[in-house]
Amino acid sequence: MLSGPRPLVSAEQTFGYFLHEYLARNDSSHRSANRWHGAGAESLGLGQRVGKRKFISILSGHVPGTDITLGRVIDGTRQHRPGWDMTFSAPKSVSLEALYRGRRAVMHAHDEAVCATLDWIEQEYLQTRGYDPATGRRPREAADGMIAATFRHMASRNNDPQLHTHAVVANMTRNKDGAWRSVEPTLLKRNRRVFGAWYRNDLARRLWNLGYELTSTTVGGLPSFEISGWSREWLDAFSTRRQDILQHMADEGREYTTANAQAAALVTRGKKAEPVKGELVKLWHRRAERLGLVEEPRSRTAESAQMNAVLSPLEAVWHAMDHLEERQCVFRRTDLLAAALGREPGRHSHEELEAAIDRLRRDRHLVDTTSGDMTTRQTLRAERTVIAAMREGTVCATGKRAGRHRTT
């Protein structure tokens, strides 16, 4: 799953949290899991390991090795938003396989999926503001290079095994001319769902390649997956943090939505007191013994985990299109891609699904609107029928339903 991008409003608060939890702890497993990522970080020669001095400098808006400081001066004080926290969390069974069982290849698959997702975001969605001297406007334009500090973590606040990575995307990039500028975050905030779907799909593909069998599931209304063989008893026994969140929403009479879950997470989270990795593993094994949980043998041979997709890429997109069409007449392309990625996690690459979307556009099953969104040929046909009926002064049930939406 993906939470965020959450804006880091206070630089001081960000420094205190990440420096204490990831940079200053006397725990080699944490210190060795910090990495700089992105073409922007590479251009600054930041190396691999995240260090305190440069981390503080960048989040404060100071470009290392230069006299450039980003931000705006308001009432004599320079103000600069540090960046955004994007947290990529592996499914519970993946956390158990990587941390409880100690499968380093699974942990590396998570690391690689996070990096691949950040690369895709950098290439397709990272923007800054340009300048048009003719109009004086500052349109959004593609940025050149992300600077992200990634921090891999192994446990939830309840000390459940929870493999997740904080990616702190700095509010610093370059424009097309190579000048350092702040990030324009509109696309980062708007496309959170497809970023999460892209990460889960990439992680699933890597696990398939390792020989794992996967089972599709749903978490919080979003499509996900689990490694086959981890029973519901195991998943529930090591998901106490999620149970706290669900219980709080039930007590408050709130339905499950992303916003309500995030609010409940803030209310119910306790102070973090995490042992070092060796002690965590012992704690998990003692819990399993106390609950009488018995591990089941699982085959991870290539023969038992063939990636035989039930749906072709075109079929996956078609089913996703039907799903969106039932709920809305107009939708974004990224929403369609996210829904298609979730049909069978890991079975198709996003390039295959993008190609399938383009084919449906060429065949006019999908139609671009003037707003830049998409609709379907069936929706347009229904809308024309409604308009014709209205002109004739007739009313039908279909007209009442379709008439509530505006399509192009």
C-alpha cells in the first residue's frame, strides 16, 4: 500500500523524526537501510548513504555545493516546504516472508519495487513551474531529476512485522534549463492511487520471478495480494495495528475510507519503542508460539508459480473500464490504469496495460474528453439517447440516471 504523499510542513519536525528514527539510532540495520535516490540526487553527487548534514541542508532548501536557497521571503522570513513523505508498505504476508522467515530476496524485491516506482514517478509525474514571458504565467512543466531520501523500516508502532519504506521526496528539482527550482506537487497528490498500484504490481512481478504463488485480495477497498500459504490466522495475529485502526472507526461509527483510516491511524498510534532487529525476530517467534501458530510448508519452485494470467492485458483493462463506468461517467486515465493494475497483480506490466488502453482509444471504445479525462463509447451513446429524449419531451429511467453526470 501507499500512504501519502504527506506534506512535511515543518522542517524541524521532519529533522527530529527522521534523524532520531533512522540516522542517529545505534542500530546498524536501520543505518544501512538509508539511501539517496533519483537523478537529482545523482547530479548533486550525494552518493548512497543519507547523511545528517546534507539531509538537513536539502530539506531546508539549500542546494548542496551552491549558494542557492529555494523558497519565498514573506515578511522578511524565508519560507520553504521541506517535501513530501510517501510510505510504501508491503502486504502482510510479504513482511512475514521477508522478516519473520528472513528471506532477504523478498526484502530486496520490496526495495527494488520502491526504487522502480520512484523512477516511474520521476519520469512521468515530477513537475516544476516554468515561466512564459509573453503572458507572465507560470505553467507546470516536466522537472529534471528527483531528490529522494529512502528509509526502510521493519515494524509497525505495535512492533508487528511491517516492511515499509519512507521515501522523503525533497521539494527540490531542476527545470528544463537545469536551474534549481521547487517541485510543483499537483500530479504527486492527484495520482497517489496509481502510484500504489504500480508499486504493488511491480513487487508482485518480482515475487513471481522468485517463484512465489500469489493470491489476489482487497485491502481497504483497494486491490492487493498476499503470498499464498500464509493463513488468515497468521495475517491477523501480526496485524494488531490495523485492528486498532478498524476498532477505532467502528467505535466512532465511521465507514472505512482512506481519509477515515488515516485519521484513525493518527489518533490510535502510540509512542514508538522498537527493539533492534534481532530482538524483534525473537519477539515475533514468541508470539507465534504463544498463539499456537504452525508454519505450513510452501513450494517456491518455478513449476508451481507460473505466471499464467487468467486475463489478457486487453481484458484486464476492459474489466477495469466496466468497473469505473458503473460508478462514474468520466474518469482519469491514471484511475483506469490503477484499476487494471489491480486486476491480477504482477501478471502484466504497466507498459502492456498502457498499450491496451491505447488500443481501446484507437477502436473508440474509450473516448478522450475536452477536459483531458476519458469516457466510454457506451456512455456517450446513452448520453445522446437522453438528450434526444429530452428534446422530444420524454422521460425515461435511463435519462434520470445518466442526466446526473456531465460528459464531454
